[in-house]
Amino acid sequence: MDLLSNKWIVNLLVCCLFIGVGCNSVEKKIYVHLNYTVPCVRLLNATHQIGCQSHLSGNVGVLHVLESEENVDWVLRSGPNPPYLVILESPLFTRSIMMKLKNGSSRVAGVAVVAPSANPLEGVSPHTTCPNENTGVYTENYDPSLAHCNVTVWNPLGSGLSYEQFDFPIFSLKDDNDTQVIRQCYMDHNRAVNGSTPQYPLCAMQLYSHMSAVTDTATCMRRNDINFSISPEMVCDPLGDYNVWASTRPINNTAKGHKMWESVVIAAARLDSRSFFFEVAPGAESGVSGFVTLLAAAHALRNATQEAPPNRTILYTFFQGETFDYIGSSRMVYDMQNNNFAVDLDNVHSVLEIGQVGLRADSRLWLHSDPVSRKNDSVNAEVRKLIESLQTAAKGLNVSVNEPGFSQPLPPSSFQRFLRARPIPGVVIEDHQSAFTNRFYESMYDNAEYLNISYPPNLTPEEQLVFVTDTAKVATVVARALYIQAGGAESQLEGINADPQIVTRMLYGFLIRSNNSWFQQRIPPDFMSHLSKPTNFYVGVAQQRSELTHLVQYLLANLTGSTNNVASSLQMYSYVWVQGAAPPNSTKREGFCVRSTVRLSKALSPAFDLRDYTSKNYSTWTESRWKSIKGRIFLVASHDLEVVDRVRAARFAKEILITIISVNPDLFKVLFGFSPFLYCVIFLFVHIIGLQSEKAQSPPQRDLPSPTENTVHKLLQTALL
Amino acid sequence: MTAAVFFGCTFIAFGPAISLFLFTIARDPLRVIFLIAGAFFWLVSLLLASLVWFISVQISNKDSATQQKGLLIFGVVLSVLLQETFRFAYYKLLKKANEGLLTLSQEETMPISIRQLAYVSGLGFGFMSGAFSVVNILADSVGPGTVGIHGDSQHYFLSSAFMTLAIILLHMFWGIVFFDACEKQRWWAVAAVVISHLTVSCLTFQNPEYVGSLVPTYVILFLMGVWAFYSAGGSLRNLKLCITCKDRDFLLANHRPR
């Protein structure tokens, strides 16, 4: 019995090992899985759903590489094997082609866009022409002549593709080996040569990106609340994250509401951006240029505000979620109005916002202000003073700052949300006089290459980190202007200079590679693993902390704080332990404690706290949940046969049965047992005949795959295991 | 490639076997039991063979392709020999069980003859062998794709199904011939069964040249079928009587009230 039980134990162990080790080689013969898949996901707001959707069991389509806009006709009308899965090179990813594909979506199973390695020459922006038009300050109530971009269309190159709803999945592929395999498969099997129809088997692709939420935010939030089971199934999550703010003088954070004798100058910048595809948001010009400038300005002001503190406190605020109807700034204004923030709106003296400042042609900066609030004399006077401070600050720096020169509303900026609450004097610094100079606003091409951040080719990452590029002047202007605006003396201005090294390192870290030694020295040890992911400036859902927010928080703490080894008053300061650098002899890093006034404040739209999911005043953006996002390619055999052989088989079998019954009832019983055999014989014949014949006629419309095959597959798998 | 290929291949592989089961075995519980026991014996033989193969693969050099090919051939040969060994072991077990059943039951004659046991055990071996050959292939045939993107032949599913059909029927014929040979102590017939099993298994190394593996297999199937027919006591006269439904013994034995 001993030997026997040993044998069975070994058998059991071997079986367990085998299940773990073995992988299905038949599946490997059939499918090639795609490694890099970036989908477009579904986002919902109070009234619409945007983005893409696939079937629960994936969308299968015959591959077709689109050659030109006229070739769309093959997909929509003349191609014999619908539905097609269209592969687009990025120059063809335009609004006109996508709208045509959207209208013919019964014959289109999906779209895969091949992202290029270099930016295109002409501008491409999938965002709308008038960003955030309904949640800014320019509504019909405020001034009807300025609403809906009547005066200036801010993003004239905008195609609005990001805000369209598609019934098929759209994926983005990198131009690498996988995509080459796809193209080769198309060339080998699907290419129509000299007008003849391509023969089966054809190359096909299946894309899975099923989104659980539908219709709008109110519907999906209602479905979230259905509590039928212990673990309820959530279908969508609100977008949001945290705002980062800091002040030059410590402010008591536990005592919320109005602070007596506190007058605050808000210096604001935006952190996030987006693109058509999920979590691809390089946001170089639209986001990074602004907040890196503000970080450098905060660093430049560190010494001056310690040694010769000005009258007013400067509050540096970095807002998250501004792309999606001003999530961060609307939340901060809401908190200020409801005494939930360290200061309130009465404490705010003025606002200086840094918008897109990366592309300064001829080193010119433009100062935008709101014409409606400036009709009030006192506000106008303050705005004039702010503009003068900026012009004083820019003297001698070879940067020219001007107003646009005609009456123009503010561009999309967080300052608009403050104006919605009350008329505060403020200025938004941009690099465009009227419409955006950014040709790739909120698109995947808005990256380091667009800002001309390039390095000589043979530098290692470390050398690239310290290669200085000329970007610090704007930060110096902003820092000096803030100092004057806060009431500081002009004599101190000479000492306020932004450090080009720091600006360069931040740009390198945020745009090219965040896992570099400079960043690593300024973060806590447990944040190290988050640095290895590529930087992504999409705001994401509120439950998921964005790495960017924390990175900005730690950088701001290091740039404005001081080293301090005793954590004393947590009301006034916040303390962060950073891991520091390793001294030259050893590998162990020497960490230290940084004391600063940097705080995080929640950036979740007030609509979700108020449970007003159809709100017109606040952002109601939510992101749908999904189960799996993947894609694979394979060959499909002729599906024409399925219909044909069933019909033929049925007819053939009926004839035979009738003859048998009439001849001999006993034989009938025997042959009835063999009817499965007959079916397979017939299937064999039809298969062989089908393989040799030409596909002359167009096959009937194919039903999209049903869930039944999925369940059969699952049953078989469970039966096997 | 969706449901059509799945059902087609399932019926091709298992159709005749299931119909044989339904018509000749399902009504008699004793035959069902021996069928399932036969299937279990085949399963144990596979378990032992896979244990040996798994250990040898782990020990071997995974990078050398010739060594892996050699190991595969070794595994196949070992598996065939183990299956035949277990067929012999099952035969011995059935002989012993038959004597025991005779002493237990009240009747004079044995409830099930050794010929019927041969047929039933062969079919049991065949069912289990067919299941292990083809079920994972069927599971993948349900998906939308078909074999071929890496250049393999498209007839993969179909030829697997036909091979499985052949193997199931072959196991049945081998069972009949084997048991008959053991009864009559004809060891050359046992050797012939083992050699034909080895031949059929090694013919599969011709794949993906499916013609090269399927055609000889079906030739062997036909020959074994004829041999099994004769060793089970059939003859041309019997066949003629059966087809024209004049076999009185058969009709009487299977008479059912209408």
C-alpha cells in the first residue's frame, strides 16, 4: 500500500505540474496575439457617450489595408467579404474617412490605426474646435456674443473625432514587428490582384474592447447602485484625481474657510491632457510646458520669499482634469465656496495662469484677460497692474509680453471657473495671440518632438538629462511677475532667476523618460516602481492615483521646501521622506525629510458629490469599465460553406430517409444511428468541393459571432480540466 | 471556425462509435460497465506513459531539436507498448472476473461471452483514445480562426477528426483480434496487433503530409476489420443472411414486441 500511495502522490503532483507547464499548441497554430494594444474607450457625460465599443465576444473582421480615401468604397460597398477590419496608416486617420466608416458600420468590424514614428507635417487635432465650451465662463448668461467661440475659434484644426461615438473598436498599433506581421498576412492572403476577388482562407483580426457602460452618466451611475449581489458589478467610474497646491507662506490646512488678513495670488497651471486613444496623452505643449514653467518659477521664488517675504501669499495650484470640463478647478472653486478649503474666494486677490507656453515663435508671450469683467473699473485697474508687473518682469530678458490688442474672450483655462464664481482680476499667459499655435492640441503627436526637444544622437540617458535647452526665460518672467504682484520690492527682482538646469531636467523627465536619476533622488522609496511606466497625462478615474500627480507633488516639495528632520506642525506643513542620492562610495541612498507646504486636494467634480448627474454647471465625465482589451489575428476559412452545406445536407438526408423508410423499417433504425456519420460525409464532400471552386457570387451577410460559441468553448475547457 | 467545423469534426470522429454504442451496448448494463472499465484501463496506461515522458523531457536538453524529436518517438512507442500491455492486463482481469461472475450468478451460462467482452473493451479503449486525441482540437475549432497563419495546412481539423475515427475503430478491431488470439494462444496474432498499432502511430509522424498518414491508416483499418470479422466468427454466408434480413437466429434473438 505504501508503494501504491507514493505512486498516486507522484502522479497527482505530475498532473498538477503538467497543467501548469503545458500550453495549448493548437491555439498557437491558429492565433497570433497582439502585444501592444491601445484601445479607444468609452467616456460618458450628462448627455452623450463618446468613444468606441465592441461586441462582448470581440469583433471579427477580414483585414483590409486602406490605401486611399477612394479605397473606402471597397470596404463600404464593393468588397465581397464583409465585415472588414480596416488598417489605417496615420495620414488617413481623418474625420472624413472615419465618418464614412462610421456610417457604414454594418460592414466595418473595427479600425486599427498604425501610429507613425515621426509627427506628420500638417496639424492634426482630434479635439473639438471650441474646448470646454459649455463649462467655461462664456455662457449665454454671461455674454451671449462671446459664447460658443463666436469671436475666436481656439482650435481651428480640431476635427472633433475624440468626441464621436463609434460602434466598432478602434485600436492603435505601433509600427513594429507585430504590425509588419499583420501587413504581411494581408499581402499574402487578402490582396485583390488585378480586380479578382481574394480567395479564402483570408486573414482576419479580432479585437476585444467591450465597454460595460451605455447612454450617459446618469444611466451608468444608476446601474452602479444596483445592489442585487454581494459584489455588485460597477459599470463606470467618475474621472478625477487630486490637485496639487502649495503656498509661499504656510497656511493652516485644518482650519477651512475664510482666513482673516490673508490675501492670496493664485498661480495656476494645468496638469493633464488627452488624445483619441486611452492613456496615450503626451501633452507636451498643451500641459507640460505650463506646469513645468510654474514649477521652475516656484523654485526661483523660494529664496526671495524666504528672505524678503512679500505682503501677499502666492498659492501655486496645479489642476488635474481640466481637459474634461475643468474637473480640478471647478472642484477647488466649489470647495472655496463651501468653506472646505484652506482659503476662500474672498481671500483671492488675483489669478495668474500659465497656459500653453512651449512654442514661443519669436519669444513672444500674450496676456489674455476677460473683457466682460474688465468693464468694472476696479477689476480693470487690477488687471492693468498685473499686466504692468509682467512687463516689468520681462524687461531685460529678451521676451516680449503683450496683450492681444483687441477685445477677445479668455482661451480655455482654469481661470474661467474662478470668474464664474465672482469677477476676480486675472491674466492667462499663452504663446498664441488668438487661435492656438499648437497644431496638435490634445493629440498623440503633441510630444517632445513637437517642442523640438532633441538631443545629439549619441548621448546616454544621463547625458541627455543635463543637456541644457533654452527654456527657462518664461519661468523667470512668471516668477518675477508673481513676486511683484504679491507686493514684493522691485529691487529683489535681479535675484529671481529660474534655473535652466532644472527646467531642462524636468522637461526630460516628463516628456522623454521619467525614470532618471534626478527624479529618483526626489521621490520616496516606494514610489520607485511607478517611475518605470511611461508618463501618461490622462487624468484617469478617481480611484486610481495618477503617477503624474504624485510626481508633481514630490517635485514641488523638493523645489519649494527645506530639509528638516523633525516633523512638528502638521497643520502648517507637510513632510515627505525622499530617498536622495547614493554617495559616490556606496550604493545605499541617503534619504532625508523635506518640509514643505505642498498639499493635495481632491479633484472630483462636484456633480458626483451632489449626485446631480445631468448637471450643466459641473463636469459629469465618467469612464466605462471593461473586462478585457486584446486583439489577435488568424485565418478564416470560407463561411459561405456553413449556410450552403447545412441546406444541402438537410435536403440530402431527407431524401435518403424517405427512401429507407419506404424500403425497410428495420434498416431505417440502423441507419438512423449513422445519420451523424452521414452528416459528416456530406460535410466532407462539400468542404472538398468548396475548396476547389471559385467564389463567384457575393456571400450572404454574415451574422456577427454569437455568445454561444464562447459558452461552448468554456464548457469544453471546464470539461477538459 | 465556429460551430460548423466543430460539429462536423465531432460527428466525423465520434459518429460511428456513438452509433455503435447506442445500438449494441447501451441496452445492456453489463456491457456498459465493461466499456467504461476498458476506458479506464486505457487512461491508466496513458497516465504512466505520460509520467515517463514528462520526466524524460524535464531531464533532457530542451534546446536540441533532434533530441526532442527522438524523445517524442520514444514517447509514442512507449505509449503504444503500454496500451497493449494494459489490454493484456484487462484480458486477464476479465477472465478472472468472468469465473467469479459465473459462481455468483444463478444461471448456467455466462452472462457475457468473451467475444462480446473483446468488442466492448476494444470500443472502450477507442472512446478514451479518441477523446484524448481530438477534444482539445475540437475546443479550438470553435473559435473564429482556422489553422494556417504560420503556414500549416488548412486541413488540420478535418484530418485530425478522420484520424481519430480510424483510431477508434482500429482499437475496436484490435481488441477483438487480441482477445481471440489470447484465447487460442496464438502469440503471433498478438504480435501482429502490436506491430500494426505501432505502425499506425508512427505513420502520424508523416503529418502534415496527411495523405501519407491517413491513406495507409485506412488501409490497415480495412484489413484489421476483415480480420476481426473472421476471428469473431463471421463469414460471407453470415453476411449475406444479415443484409437480406434472413438470419433467423439474429432476428429471433432481437425480437421485440411492437
